[in-house]
Amino acid sequence: MINDAPSITELVEKLGLEPHVEGGYFKQTFKAVDGHVIKTINGDRVTMTSIYYLLTAKSPIGHFHVNTSDIMHYFHAGDPITYYLIHPNGDLETVVLGPDVMAGQKFQLVVKGGVWKASSISKEGVYGYGLIGEAVSPGFEYTDMQLGKTQSLVKRFPQHRKLIEKMTR
């Protein structure tokens, strides 16, 4: 722990985080309930939802998945988080969210719906965790998210085989 930085246990407890299906921990912190909805192919969705998402040295991977909604990621605390984005055309983009903008790290990242996304932190990071927030619009529903299956992703994006095998279950 650095200076007065909270521990993983303190963050999980204070933020009310729970294990997430992708890896790491999360908690939904906001769901628009103003009566406005957005019509999608999967049904009506609220205009926005938001979560905290925490990766730890013991759970350092957010496995490949794809969402139908756009997601804005905000870096909050801890070690940098590396995002691997495979676009529908097969292009791979790597973005690091973290506190060191002078080293090219970013505070924010938009991942458009339809882009395959995985994330990871170093197991040897200074803090042992990375904490972000996500705002999802239209609002998140599990039926709008698909976890990646190794063989089907490798078949679709063979040029990224090693990364896919590392970042899927």
C-alpha cells in the first residue's frame, strides 16, 4: 500500500464490490430511472448505467467480451490498466488507462458497441489493483454482453490467437 492508498479489501468493502463474471470486482452505482428509454434491438434500455470495476493482482484479467452499447471508461486509482480492443474489421488497439498522462496513459477511454474488449493489470503493480468507472449508454443489461469463447474468437481473428488465448477462459 502506498501512503494512504486504500487496500483491496478496504475498496471492496467501502464500495460494496462483488466478483464479476469477466474477472475482477464491480458494483452498479447508477441506473437512470427518469422514465426515458432508448429502443434497441434487444428491447428498451434506460439512458445510462454506471459501475465501478476493480482488477486486482489476484484477479488481473477482464476477459474478452463484447457489448452492444458504447462504454466510457474513467480511470480512478491504482495501477495502470491495459485495454486490448479488437475492432470488427480485426484491427487491434491497445490503450493504457492510468495516472501518468505524460507517459501516454489516458484518464478516459470510449469503447464503441461491437468492439471486443479485454483488460489487465500487472501482477507486480505498486498498488496491486486498478480501479475504473464505466458509464454505459444505452444502459447495461447482461443480455447485451457476450463473453468471448476462445475457439470462436480465434477463428474470427486468427492474427490475434496468442492474445485471445491469454485473455479468454
